[in-house]
Amino acid sequence: MIDVLDQSLAHTSRWLVWCGGILLVVLVGITCFEVVARAVGQPTAWVNDYTAYGLLASIFLSLPEITRRRGHVAISFLSDNLPDRLHFDSIMQVIAAISLFVTVYLAVQIGIDQWRQGIETISATPIPKVWLTGLMCLGLAVSGLEFLLASVKGWAQRGVCG
């Protein structure tokens, strides 16, 4: 069961990071387009805004795979010096997952309000804020699942569950 969940979540995280990477390539392309457009005296009004939106999306789409690979920033001096590091890491992963799930819950509530009130970004080319909030929720939720699965796998290695 854990292996099926692990494979499904790994596939989802890899798909999201690919989307984030493709988005970065698109952002480089539109930024180059903007440089050329400015050089010929025809600057665009939308490139700066959409680059900011795209960077936000790229970061949160890539977050689950970074979490899976344990590429996130970690201050590990405490866990490095503990005799039962695997148990400590599993507990910390559950705490991280809970923190992310609470954050997602709160962000969903904000997103619902944004949608109901029709709130848009404040920029030259506004978009509904709920789109950005939704992307953030997606990345945070899948990262929370990655932390939770890593914890369960750690406990399974120790024979505590599974």
C-alpha cells in the first residue's frame, strides 16, 4: 500500500516539477521578447506582471519534488546528534505536514473569500487572486503529503507501522 502511494505521489511531484520547469522556460522566452520589444520601442504592459505570477507558480509547483528529494533547507544539528535520528525525523516530518495542511486550510478559506468577492491582483494586467492562491495550495498540500509519506516510510523501516 505504501509503495503504491509512494509511486503515485512521486509521479505527481515529478509532473508538477516538470510543469514548473516548462513555465520557467516560457518566462525566459517572454522576458527575452520584452527585451526585444523595448529595444524597438514597443514595450509590453503584461510581461512584468505575468513573470511575477509565473515565478510564484513555478516555485509552488516545484516545491513537492524538492520536499521529496529533501532539498529543502533544514537545520539538522540537533537531529544529527541524536541516537534515534530516524524517530526524531519522522516526528518532525509529521509536524511539518500538519503545519502545511493547516496553512492550506487557511489559504483555501482566503481563496474562497477572494473568489466570492472577485478580488484581483493590483497590477497593470490583473488576474483573479484565487488562481495564485490555488497554485500555492496545490504545492503546499502535495508537499505536506510528501512529508507525511516520508514519515510513514520512516516508521515502517523501524517496524512501528506497516
